[in-house]
Amino acid sequence: MLSTASENTALDPVKKYATNFSASSSADTITDASAAATSALGTYLIDRFAIRRNVFESKPLCYAIGVMSRLVARILLTILLFPLASLFYFFVFLFCDLQIRSATSYTRTSTAMCFIVSGVVTWGAMALYWTLLWRLSVKWTGARIGRTLLAAAGAAAVASILATIVEATIEHEVGIFLGSAAAPLLWLAATVLIWRESDAERVARLKRMGTDTIVSPACGYNLTGLKEARCPECGAQYTLNELLAAQPQRAAVELDNG
């Protein structure tokens, strides 16, 4: 956008010839003033369009057309995981139910079996979806993979206990359904804690980025280059002393010196 000073400068020829036009009575003078004013106005409009175009072209493409970042795409896909998993669970249960009804006589055990099969198959699909979605963002180590598998076993055990309690107090089918649905959700919650970046991994990453990197202690957002000690990601606000004291680089140095 043109500043006020630039606009006034560009309009000076127009004002000049407009003044001459009003002050003159000669036909030749009027014609010359009109032509000059028209030319100046055309030049002004062309320059204004050129400046706007240069400003537009100088901005990154993401500002021009709103390109979606990879992180935003992953967050949206994470949100979509739960409705997609619910639909998947429903269709697997429906398919299993139709197969059992066409093959054998239908009983309460058949319903429970359909819930169990639907829960296991949906859990496998969710695990594949979740792993593919975040595979490049997680530092895969033997310990982290082991904790992920242990979390799966723990989620299955907790879901079994939940199903048993609900079966005894409410109804058999309800307990089986809740257990089959709770297991993958518990596992997902556990992986969020297991897969998140540790302090040591953050220190290593920041060292690769540069020693002068400043991050938000609350969420890890890179604050380098900002003019205030407030995180635009999580909204946390710090004093300079708090911000510098909480940096992972400083903690690593203190550990090394200790």
C-alpha cells in the first residue's frame, strides 16, 4: 500500500495542472492542462498498480495463496482420526454381524465377538494411521518403541478390567463395547506422552539449529527474533530472566558442569 507521502507526491502533477486549468480561460491552455492532467493521472495509476504488484510478489507464497503447512495438515488429520475411526468401527461391526448371521444362529456371544473383532481391527487401523502420520516427527529409539508396545499391553489390560466391571454392573454387551473402544483410545493417549520430544532431544535439536535459539519453556515454540517475551503459540508471558533461565541449552550446560 502506498504511504500518504507517496500518494501526495504522485498527485502533485495532477493538482498543479488542475489549478492551471481552473485559472486559465484560453482554449489552448485548457486543452494542454487537460492533457497533462490526464497523463499525470495515468502515470499515477500505473505506478500505484506497479507498487502493489511488487509488494504482492515480494511476499512469500504462503501469504499470497494461504499454503497449508505440514504441521497444520497433521493437526487436521489428527482431528479427523476420531470420526474416521468411529465410522471404520461401525462398518467392521456391521460386516462381522452380517457374516455371523448368515453363517450361524445369532446369539449374545456372537454380538460380543463382533465387538471384540471390531475393536481389534479398528485399533490396528488407528495404530497404522497414527504411526504414519507422526513417523517423521518422532525420534524412534529402542526404548521408545518398547514403551509404545508396553503401552499397548497396558491399554488392553485396563480396557479388559473396565469391560469386566461394566459387564458385572450393567450389561454384557455394553461392557464388551466399552472395552473394545477404550483400548485404542488409551493407547493413543499413552503414545502422546511417549512420543513427545524429551529435554535431551530438544537440546540436541536446538544445537543443530544454533546456540542462540530461544524457545518458550511452556510449549517449545521458537521465539528467536521476537520483540517481546511472550509466546504467540501458547500465550505464556515471561520476564527475560525467567525466559533465559528456562532454556534447554542452559540446563544442559549446568548438567555438564555439575
